[in-house]
Amino acid sequence: MHDLVAITALGGTEPRVDTIAGVTCTEVPGVALASVAARLGEEANCVKALGDLIEAPTPEVGQWAGATISAFWSGPDQWMVEAPFESHEDLPGQTKAAMAGTASVTEQTDGWARFDLSGDNISSVLELLCQLDLRKISAGSADRCSIHHIGCFVLCRTPEHFSIYGPRSSAGSLHHAIVTAMRSAL
Amino acid sequence: MIINHPLLGPRDASEFTYLGDAALIDRPDWQAENAADAFYEYGYLRDNPSGEHQELWYHEAGDRSWLVVTRNTLTHEISKVELARDVARARGRSK
């Protein structure tokens, strides 16, 4: 019998937490993810099915929506669905069933590492990290951008709470970039 | 240079990568009689206009969509930006 220990994207047994001058960067390992790409000709049905799954209007360009199961826009006719891993380990299966053939669904859980920023002065950190127009970003925004040449998603939950998704294989580099920007900006 | 993305609005050109002439969308029919000649032309021959030029750009550091950008090669003025899939479908592709 193997005795395997679950580790986070940064390799620890506990999520890494860094606090600098009132802004906290928290590693968030407990997320289930699935990507949804509408099939040709099924775009409208896909939007409806996804809205039913997240129990909210399907997010428009550059937006996220939902509660326990939420989704964010990742490209034309494409979304990423996210939910707590504890309660939705089978999120891709659940999403595939809900989309009922209107979209291609791919499991993305653990393909991505997530870091949450919370605090009052997050925008001064983000303006060092990415090229997004922060004046246009408000609660509900979800954008893809490049952070230190790493393709990331930046979600604004509230102006005091952002989530950053980056590829798990670059989690260390992304974390280094975020913490360096926090030290520099705050 | 700023590219006005049709979905996301104005974005810096550094977020994009350039592929080349948008004529690449018009891939020849491989079963046609003259396929060899058509593919030679498709693969190797390009117009090099001074003036308006349609180009394929990829929003790599963004939503990863392919765009057809109409750019004036003399002034660098960008007069039109479209999603490449819309252009391709308008030309009868992906049906």
C-alpha cells in the first residue's frame, strides 16, 4: 500500500501564505476546474446549459458569474468552470452531463495553480504584474493576461479580493513574481 | 502600437504575435486537379503591398483568439480588426 502525501502546487503540505503591508497572497489548492468550449452551431444551447449549471447568467466577455459552481470567460465561446474540490471532485463529469453535448469539456483540475490576493491596495501590485487596464476592472471581471511571460487568468471577486490562476508547472515562478511585486509596490 | 481587439478593446501590440498574410486562411483544396501548383503558391508566394494589408495576429497574452488586422504598411494605421473565425466563415469555411 502506497503512503502518498498530498502536496500543494508549491510543494508544501499546507498552502503558502505571504502577507506584506496589508496585502495577503494565499495559495488556494482546493479547486476543481473544467474547461468548456462550445461546439460549432451549438453556441446558444451551450450558453443556456452553462447558465443552468452555474445557476446564473452565463458570463459575457471578460466576466465571471456563479456561486458554488462558477464560470469565467476564457475566450470566444469558451469558459472555465470552477467549484470547491471538497464537494465537487467530479466537476468535469458533472459539467459534461450538464452541457449535454453542446460543448467539449476537459478536466483542468490541478492543471492550474491559484493564488488569491486580499487586502486594500491590490491594484498597485497588479499594475506591476500585468498589462490589464485596472481602471476597467471591477467585481465580476475575469481577464487573461501575461504575468512574467506566464499566461494567467486574473479574476476580480471584489476590489479587495482577486484570484490569479497560472499553469501549475509555473507555480513557483508565478508565486515569486507576485511576492516580488508585493514587496516592491507595498 | 495598439490593436483594438473586437471583443476586449484596445490592447498593446506586445500581447500579440504576428503570423503573416491573412491569405493563409484561403487554404487550397488538396483534392483539386491543380493542388500541387496551388499549394506551391499558398506556401511560398506572397504579395508585398505598400498600403493596406490584411494580416493574421494571435492574441497570445490574452484570450488566444486569432485576428485579421487590416494595417497600412506605409503608415502602420490599423483600419479594421476582425476575429479570424468570422472572416473565415464569411469566406465559406467551417460550415
